[in-house]
Amino acid sequence: MNPIKIVTDSTVQLSKEEQEKYNITVVPLAAMLDHSLYYDDITVSKAEFLHLMEKSPVLPKTSQPSIGQMAETYNRLGSNGSEVLSIHVAGYLTGTCSAAQQGAMLSSSKVTIFDSQFVDRPLAYQVIRAAELAQQGASIEEIKQELELIKWNTKMYIGIVNLDNLIKGGRMNQTLGRISTFLNIKLMLNFTPEALIPEVKGRGLKALQKKVESIIMEMKSSADIKQIGFTHIGLNPFSEKIIRSLKENFPGVPMHIGYACPTLMAHAGKEAFAISYLKK
């Protein structure tokens, strides 16, 4: 019996080594910037895209994979009779999961779509575990049960340092945005499986620092921490200080540090960061 094939999208925070080790197929999202189309980690690296975004006067426009692209991927992976489990970014955030569902309907392969209800490294927590179980011969249902457990043992927080992209993208009223920028307002969002919940809105980095300290205390009081993720849209002294603090407080816990994908860069803006962790 052929092992189940695992598919995800490029909003995931996976290293190349993890992707190759677990034979994970990553379908890229795209971003249009200055009349050029870029595919995540294929035609542009994350660091390169950040540099391009910082130089551009316009906001990048992002798009999910096409239905045809998803169907083609599923047909290729299932051509030998393998089942496919496709795990994607939260459906309430983008249309990627919907495109995957429609692609699965057009595919001749047996495909199951799973909404991770997360993004970035928390999505990777689910994808990697699914791939491990697939290699061990687990069924689709067994894998899905494990992913539900992981989902509810995951926490993620996103710090918005610069509001420019939220304002340009229409996610914040222009007048309110200008006032917030003038007042140096920073945001901290709690990324839950159901919604993005604003938890902190304050002036300057001190407001974010207090919340980061609270998150670390929350982590220390939780059950054993299995993994930590820190994603950034350009490192600065503030984010580097957070990384040091996480390493000092959790010295034996594996920690993944990396650039956000272009899709997240477009929405969250430069110097934004995310802290995530998975409990055992």
C-alpha cells in the first residue's frame, strides 16, 4: 500500500530540510508587486521579497493557488494510487482552502482537505506530524484526529509594528490609520482557530514588550512546551531581544526562526513578528 501524500501551501513555515525529509509538497501562493508576479520560494526568496516590498511605493497583491493548479498537483501525487491529505492555511484568512476543495473535486485522485485553522509555523506543526504518521502507515482518519489535538494545543501571537500595509490594504480606515501612525500605535493579535483577536493596542514598543513578557509567562506556566516558532518580517533590535529571551527561558526546546512568507508580509507589514508554540 502506498503511503499517504501530504500537501500544503506556501504560507507554511517549513525549512527545506523538513520539506525534503518528510516528502511534503508545497503549492505556492503568488504576489504581484510592481507589475511582476512572484511565486513564494520559487521565483523569489522571502528575504528578496521583503527587500522588494520595502522599495516599492505600492502594496503587494496576493493570490491563492488556482483550482487547476491544485487539481494538477493532486492528480500527479495520486497517479500511483496514493491517497492525498492536503492541509492548508486557515479558511477564514484566505481562499486557499476553498481552492483546494474545488481542486480535489476535479481530481481523479482520492483527496482529503483539512483546514489547519492556522498559518505559518503552527501550520507546520500539523503538516510535519501528518507526514510522520503517513510514513508510519496511519490512516487519513487517524492523522486527522491527531491534527485536531495539535490544533488545540497550539498558540500563536502576531505583533504589528508598522501599520502602513494595513492602511494601504484597506484593513484599517485611512483617517484612523493616519492617527494611529502619528501616535505610534502597535498591535498584538491572538491568532486562534476561530478568529484573529486583538489583545493589545498601545503606543510604542513598550506595549508590545509587556505583552511579550506576558506570553513568556503564559508559556512557562503551561504544560511542557514541545516546539517554539519565531517568524519575522525583518529583524530589528526589538525582535532580536525577543528571540534571546525565548532561548534563555526555554533552552532545551527546539526553536524555528525564519522570514514570513510574502503573503503574510503583504498583510502584516515590515518588522511584524509572530510567536508560536506547541504544547505536548
